[in-house]
Amino acid sequence: MSLRRAKITAVSHHLPERRVTNTDLAKFVDTSDEWIFNRTGIRERRMVDKGVAASDLGASAAKKVLEKRGIDASEVDLIVFATVTPDMFFPSSACLVQQKIGASKAWGFDLSGACSGFLYALATGTQFIQTGAHQKVLVIGADVMTSIINFEDRATCVLFGDGAGAVLLEPAEDGEKGILDFILRSDGSGGQFLYMPAGGSLNPSSVETVQKKMHYVHQDGKNVFKFAVRGMAEISQEILDKNQINIKDIKLYIPHQANMRIIKAAIDRMGLDESQVAINIDRYANTTAATIPICLSEAAESKRIKKNDYVLLASFGAGFTWGSILLRWENEELY
Ligand code: UT7
């Protein structure tokens, strides 16, 4: 017996209004628009106002998804919320979103996959549709990275921004392909290169951890860079080979948006043309779990992807975690 297929029936995103340009950052940290843009491709990023958390961004994106699909929140069965910046350790941000959007019949959980969080969550949600357990699954990627970066550290504070994206997964119709395949990986030996040392059970928050700035993102950028290029390019090629799809048949490649140089190096390796690649790092920087659904949402809204187009998603991030998801876009009339 073959399992039924899952497809994305709606996608949307939400970004805070406040824009912080490279020049704004250069006012309080020793950097410049030229350095940031040349080394990363970032021009500006969005930042929440005080008191706005990941569940707020996620709930706004989720509400827009339900509006687009024209269904009531009470129809949602499950909420999978990918983030490294949950509102709190518990309750989960999925529960907070459930309440904020009024998804009265849904259960949900948070998933920690860093920059690969959305792909991990999309693959997870897909299983609940494929098995027949659920009919409507909301998958959200949301992060408030500005809550965990040290604005005195120029090596990290220029890289990240805040945002959220969300999709609704439902069973595909006969003849539709929807989510075709996923390959997901992790390698814990990479954990030392990108992490937040304090606030968990290893180093509970204390005056000392705060004084030592252990509650912020720590990164060995060069090492992450090296692994990211290879990891994203290889796992993208692997899923194409496995499904016997030629790279030229990919309408849109959506890589994680951490650094324009990583994206360029990965697509050069794969032989992709820049016209096939979604890029918004210049406007939003690295929003961790949110980058891929935001790109997908912008591509759908601008009609850059249409029914029957093949779309390839790929990510690399802390953990290390990385992965690729191949899908065929099945929507037309909604966008
Ligand atoms: O999504 C999670 C995954 N994360 C990533 O994928 C990030 C991967 N890594 C990167 O994107 C890059 O390594 C960075 C953008 C983080 C850094 O770029 P880089 O080309 O590797 O620069 P670097 O760290 O080697 O620094 C080069 C120089 C250093 O100065 P010296 O030692 O050469 O005098 C830094 O101190 O640039 C300096 N620098 C800066 N200068 C101005 C570092 N940050 C800044 C800054 N402004 N913001």
C-alpha cells in the first residue's frame, strides 16, 4: 500500500516593520555597509519591537496562511513550530500560536533544527499527512534572532534578522506530486562552531553567564562557511539524482540565506544559474528557521513559481544540521 502524498496549499510570511540598515549598525559597532555587503550580501534586516516574540511573528504568518486558504483555524490538526528563539523554554511556542490563532482542535510542538528547522519541520508535518493521521498541518519557521545576538560583537550582530514564514500542508489530489522527497542530516561534531552556551541545563542563566555574554550566539564563521557550501551543494545534488530530476528542470532553488557568498559558491558547484535561485538575504539577513518559508512565500506571491514547477529547498545550519526537500508546486488559483 502506498502512502498518500502531501502538498503545500498555502504559504505566507510576516516581517517586523522596523528596518535596520548596515549604516544604522555602523553607528554603534565598528563596521561598514561596504564590509557587510561585500562579505555577506546583506543590506538591511528587520527587528522586532520590545515585547514581540517568535510566537507573535509565527501567529501572524499562520493567520495569513489560513486567510489565503480560506479556512478557519479550528480546522488545523497540528502545528509544528521550528525555532531557536522560542518565547520561553516552555510552554512551547506552538501552544502559544495555537491559542493566538484560535486553532482550538490542534496540538503542536516546537522543533529545534536551527537554520534547517523549517526543512525538519516540513518533513515532519508531511509524515502526519502521508500516514492519514491528519488533514491540515501548519508548519511555521520563526525566529527573533535579535534576542540572542550580542550587539557589541560585529562578527555576529550584522548577520541576523527577525521574521517568520508558514505553510499549510494537506493531502494532494490524484495526479499531484506535492512534497516529493526529503533528505535530512545532522552531525553533532559541528556543534562547537555555532551555539549559544548559556540558558540551558548545562549553563543555567546566572549573573556570571550574563557577564560572560554566554547567552548570545557564538560562531566560528569560517568553519561554518566551509561546511555550509559543501553540505548544501551535495545534499541538493543527491536529492536530484535520487529522483532523477535534472538541475535544469528546477524552476526555483531556495537555499538557506546565511551568506550570499555561500549561496553563490553552492550554486556554482551545482551548475545552477542565478536566475533559478531565490535570494532575499539583502533585505532580511539570516532569519534562521524563517528564511526558506519567507523566500517561498515571496516566490508564490510574485508568481515566480506556478503550478507544476519543481522547487528545491536546501539548508545548512547549527548542529550541524542540513537537508534538502524536493517538491512540485501544485497551486495556481490561490496566488
Ligand atoms: O545560518 C547559520 C550558518 N551561519 C553561516 O552560514 C555563517 C557562515 N560564515 C560566514 O558567513 C562568514 O564567515 C562571516 C560573514 C561570518 C565572516 O566572513 P569572513 O570572510 O569569514 O570574515 P572573517 O571572520 O575572516 O573576518 C575577516 C576580517 C577580520 O579582521 P582581520 O582579522 O582580518 O583584521 C574581522 O575582524 O573582517 C573583520 N570583521 C569585520 N569587519 C567589519 C568581522 N566582522 C566584521 C564586521 N565589520 N561586521
